[in-house]
Amino acid sequence: MVPSIQAATLWGGMLILLMLVLSGVVVSRRRRHMIEFGDGEQREMICATRAFANAAEYVPAGMCGLILLAFVGAPPLLIHSVGGILFAGRVIHALGLLFQRGPSLGRSIGMVLTWLALLVAAVSLIAWSVI
């Protein structure tokens, strides 16, 4: 397998697993609080659904960036860097939402890492298109 594609598939798989874990947290909390739809105005449920939804908002763009970087033949190290930073950002953000109350350092760090990964992917893709 081409190393760039292999790097993108690794991080794509890891991000999909993260989405499944976050989905499982939502289901678990629904069962615990006996909530069929919505959040039942339970803080624990609101945080779980937002952790999943926030990942669902950012992971697809990140995965597209990884796939496009692999498509243009970007170095595997760049793809691993973007994928690793994105994955770390999403995990840290989710943990901040699930386990911290109020303004959360985890959420802030997670978003900065997520934005950094997306920015590096975007700038790299633009650079590859004009080089």
C-alpha cells in the first residue's frame, strides 16, 4: 500500500472508532436516564450528545483533508501529524465536555488542536495545488 494512503487510512480508522465510542456514550447515558429522545434536560445527556455532535461536525472535514493529502502524495509524516493532532484534539475536547463542568481547559485545548490540524491540512492542500 502507498505510505501516504496507509497513513490516511490509519487516522481515518481511528477517527471512526472515536465516533463509535462517543455514540456508545450517548446510548449508555440514554439508558441510564431512561431518555428515548432528546436530552431530557439532563446535563450528563446534553454533554454526551454535544461531545458526539461536535466530533461529527469536525471529523468529516479532517478526514477529507487526510484523504486529499494522501491523494496528492503528501509525505506520510505530514499526514500522520495532521491525523494525530486532529485525533488528540477530538479526544481531549470530548473528555473536557464529558468530565469537566463549566469553562473547560480540555475543550479549549481540544478545539485549538482541531483547528490547528485543519489549518495545516488546508494550507498544505493549497500549497500542493499551486506548486
